[in-house]
Amino acid sequence: MTSNTQTEHWSTDENDRATQTVMVTGATGYVGNRLMPLLRRSGYTVKGLARSPEKLNQTELHEIEIRQGDVLDLASLKQALKGIDTAFYLVHLMGGDGDFMERDRQAARNFIVAAEHCGVKRIIYLGGLGDVNDPDLSPHLRSRHEVGEILRQGSVEVIEFRAAVLVGAGSLSFEMIRNLTDRLPVMICPRWLSTATQPISIDDTLSYLVAALSLPTEGNRIIGIGGADVVTYGDMIREYARQRGLKRTLIPVPLLSPWLSSLWLSLVTPATAGVGRHLIEGLQNETTVRDPEPASRLPVKPIGMQEAIRIAIEEESGL
């Protein structure tokens, strides 16, 4: 469903930015925690939503109000979204026990009901790439698409970004690659290492999210975003090793199952075996931008894989 108002335009004027109140849902997450200070520096009035606000670094966020709320609790969302013009939806409930896909569905349903109730004008959602028509699309990526579909069923305008691997110090996907490469001189590699992907730096991802605030109101849209290079996960491991001066040998073993891969990952990475399994299932699906035209309208020139990895390594060394 498209927005009710087709003539409204969102100004990039600094004075108008200050009158826009934006909320970052998933404030304690990797993307949300980085997005809030950037929005504040860009001149927006920023609120954050977190189930556990105490987990946030209040020193860095001292000018940002963090509201307590849970996407699975509709009443708390109706309170938290009061006075919000645009809401960033950066929630994924892959961790924990039970059916994460159903939790994601319920969270999205709650969010759109609360957003309509509070008069939110726009939702900006960060989802995942992948072919929704692929019968072998992983539950992780399928859930990302389902959430976007649910959000679009409401009357609030939705801008959905779809991205592949986020490359940055601290991102779960990059940390998996870093830990594997740092700890295993010889890697017995499943065939998903040859899957094509279009990794994007966290800084470029944040730039796209902020730029979406200035887009004119034209109804719902889906924007695929990726870095300058289409590569494989094996390429990313080799490039990380090259930049770190590590000699690594990759031995392909096509029969290594996702379940065994997740257990293998859990031995050498911080990710739990359960979360690792969901991520690896997604790594078997090609995640590249098929229609680059929508993203080209935004003032972002994404960097390539080598530069993204270089920056991530520099950030890691400064942590």
C-alpha cells in the first residue's frame, strides 16, 4: 500500500532536519548503535528504542533519548513511537529459542500497528538480498523478505533496503570471516565459499539509511544496495588473509553440511552454533544487487571489497 500523500517532499535543509524526529529501533544492535550518533550529527532529533537501554554506551549517546520498548509488546511500542516522524526498523530476532521466523512476523505486525496508531510517516527497513522466488532461499533471508512484506501491508510508507554482508569491525558476518582466517591456517571449506555476494561497508550502509530520510514521498519502494564488487566468500577470506599477511590454504569439501559448518564455526568464532547455522544457510544463496538503478538515485558511491576490509581491519586494531 502506498503513502496517502504523494506530494510531500522531505527537505534536506538543516532547519527542517531539526524538526524531524526519527527513531532507531534496534538501538543496541550493530547497525542501530552506529546509526544514532550519525543521525544526531546530521541534525536530526533522534530517539532510540531498546528492550534493554542499559546496554547502550550513554557517554556516546548523551544527547539521545533511549525509550524502553519491546517489538513483541504492542503496548510498549505504542508508547515508544509517540511523536516519531520516521522510524528505522533494524530488528531481527534470529537469536534465542523457538521459531525466529514467527517472532519476526509478530514483531513486524506489532510495529506497523503501533506506527499507524502514532502517526509515523515513514519506516526505513534494512533487510537482506536474495531471490524471494528461490525455493532454496534460507529461512534467515526468507524471514528478511517476509518482514518487508508485512510492513508494506500497512498505510505507512516503507523504504526497504536489501543488503548482503556488512563489512565492518564488529559485524557478525565480518567477525566470522576474521576469526576463521585468523585461527585456521588450513580451512576445509564447504561449497558456500564459492557463492557470489556483494559485500557492502558499514559506512556505506549507514550513508544509504541516512540518505533515505531526504527521499520524496513516492510510496513504498525496495532498494538493493551493495559494494562496488561482486565476489565470493572465499575471495573475502583470501583478501582478509592477504591484508593481514597470513598464509592460508582453502580446501573445498562440497559435502560439508550447513549443520556441520555451524558447529565448525562455533569452535572458532564468537557466534553460537544456532545463529551460525542460520547465517551459513544464507551464505548458500547468491546475494547480489539485480537492479542497481534505485540505489543510483541516492548520493552514495560505495567502495569495493578491498577498501572495506582495509577499513574494518584498521577499526579492529583501534578497538
